[in-house]
Amino acid sequence: MSEQTLTIRDATCTFCGCVCDDMHLTVDVNAHKITKAENACVLGRAWFKEHGIEERPFALINGREASTDEAIEAAAQILAQARFPIIYGLSDTTCEAQRQAVAIADMIGGNIDTTTSVCHGPSGMAFQAVGESTATLGEIRNRADLLVFWGGNPAESHPRLFTRYAVTAKGMYVPNGKKDRTVVLVDVRRTQSAAVADIFIQVKPRRDFEVLWALRALVKGHSVDPSIEAVTGVSLATLEDLANRMKSCRFGALMFGMGLTMTRGRHFNSGALLALASDLNAYTHFVAKPVRGHGNVTGADNVVSWQTGFPFGVNLGRGYPRFNPGEFTTVDVLGRREADAAMVIAADPGANFPQAAIDHLRSIPVIVLDPKPTHTSQLAKVAITTATYGISVGGTVYRMDDVPLTLRPALPSPYPSDEQVLTRIKQRVSELLGGNRVPELAPDSLAA
């Protein structure tokens, strides 16, 4: 059989939060795989290469092959009978699927949480407390002459953030790219990203908050004790130089990663950085953006927020949304052995959650929707194979700067999309509940 190829232009890569939408994909129609991804970074090329159409069972129930219909029925029965079900994941699927997941959580009076709770959840809490001075990646590309990367390593995690949007990208007001910019990297260790930085500032581990608070003081004209170096590992002269550079730039951007949110301080760290950006707007224009990991984790935050009023860790057991990180976040719910059923969508908590949480997952019925076998699908009672979003499924995703983008799928898939499966599960759960919005709740859940 001769090779037949198809070219999909301006496709979208959903590997990371950059969600680059300028991919030109070459598809081998006979082999059902993508053979070339023009403009993709090394991570994007691997993403497209590894997500061809593979022959897998449509579903597994207790390890036995089953049809999608049988698996949907089994999943609906589990969710309808559960007293404290949790729905988790959602960062690698479309916004349309995320909406269905929220609707199911509302119907069954369950918990809904996204992978944000184990990455930039503290930033979401900080946004609510402090606010956010923000911009799109396009604005940063065209205007920013000072870039401060804090607690991240984009050279390895988001390669095209440097080349397409920030460091070397040529913009309207920075026509010479990096020559027109000053790049600062702040981290606890020297990473590959330090190679592109004009200034590298190494902070002692767990001392980000103190550095940020000292910078806030310096920006506002207050004095800082030179002993700050003994505490943070950063000299006062270095901090004064950075504060002056931030106040004197035309357009500055603070871009921060999980090195800030997943260390001591957590949401206080994010809040201090967001407050610093706000302070700087008294002197120049400054913005702050979290560098997000998964392709549509930002979309998950947006969808859950506009449906419930909160971005993650939401409980609907009383018939209305309640938000309390530490109580309703999935790691904590599982660690306390409270949940009696779980539906995991496009995530793999079995690979990265604390052991206590994984052990509880093993003891309860778990439903998994995922294109690939995962650690979580191996312990699931019901595992449903779905098509990969962006490659075989169209829909909407949000870039890390909250810009929505439309997907252009390249490969048809025999498997249903997450949205299709969740829509059918929702319909069947509604039938099983007999039109009641939520199942019978435990007495303590009904208390005022």
C-alpha cells in the first residue's frame, strides 16, 4: 500500500501551557500516525509522535475487556450509589468535557478538583486575596523589555516560551529580540534556563518570600537591613539593582513557576510576587503570570470557576459550592480516606500522589478516562479509552494567559471523546437518580 499523507496547517500542540497553535502536521493516513510536526519543540514532537492511534480495548471493567456502553453503565452506577464521590484531573481535556464533569459533580453532590490543586493552586488562592496585573503572551512578546523568571526552568519545561513569546522573540517594541531585553532568572539552583539569563540570582531554598518582601520594601523606598543576605543568600546590592531595574523598565513581566508555589510559603509566595507587580505599576507597567504546565489546566480553572465560582477543590455535597483547599482538595480527601468513589479524567494521580492517597484509591471503585494506560488506570474498576484532545478531538482550550484557542484535530480516532463519554455518564446518572439533583447524603452533610 502506497503511503498517503495529509497536511494539517496551524494545528495546536496541547502538551504544555504554551499551547502553540502554529504546528504544521504531516499525517501518514495509512499508518494512522503523525510523522512530522513542523515548528514543534522537542516536547511537542514527542507528544505528537507518542499519540498515534493504537489498538486498545475500548474499556476494561475489573480488568476484563468491555464495550464503551458497558463501561458507561458501570461508571454511572458507581457514581449514583456513592455518598462522597470525587472527580479529579481535567487538565488534559477540552473545556467542553470539563463542563460535563462539573455538571456530573453538581448532580451527584460530589467533589470536583483539578490538577491545579497540586501545582498552581496556591497561585489561585493568591489571585483571590491580592488580585493580578496581567497580560497576554502576545503583549509580553511585543512589549516586555524586562523579563523575570522566578522558580521555574522554561528551557526544559516550556522551550517555546523563550523562543516564541519571551526571550529571543522579536516584538513590535523590542524589534531586536533579546538584544532589547534584560532577562533575570531567580531560582534555588542553576538550571539550563540560566544560560539565557543576563542576571542569575540564586536564593536559598524556602526563602523566596523574604526576597520578594525585601524587593517590595526597596521598590517603595524603604531601607532593608544588609543582613538580608545571611537569610536569603542574596546580597542587598543585588536586590537594590533588581529593584531599580524593575522600576526603570518600560514594560516588565514576572513569570513564575512551581518552584514558588510548591515550597514553604506557597500562596504567600505567590501573593508577595503579585503584590510586587502591583507595587511596580506606580512607576512603570508590570505584569505577573504563572507558567502553567498541562495543555488545558488553565481552561480547567476557568470552567470550574465560571460554573461554581471557585477554581479547584470544590465540594457540592450541600447543594451549593464550597471552596476550602486542604479540606476539599483531592490529595487531602483521599489521605483522610473520606471518598468512597473516584472518577479521574485525563490525569494520573496514581503516579504522583502521596502513598496514603494512592492506597485509598486502591480501596475504592475508580473510574478512569484516558487515551493511554496509566498507573491510575491499572488500579481502576472501570477504565474507558478516549481519544486524545488536540490530535483526534476538536474543541476549546485555554493558553496559560487565559486566551481561548480552537483545536484542529489531525487523526480520526475510533474511540469517543471525553465529552461524549461524560455526557452519556451524566445522562445515565440522571436516570438512576430518578430526577433528583443529588443522592441521599449522610446526616452530617445535611447539617447547616
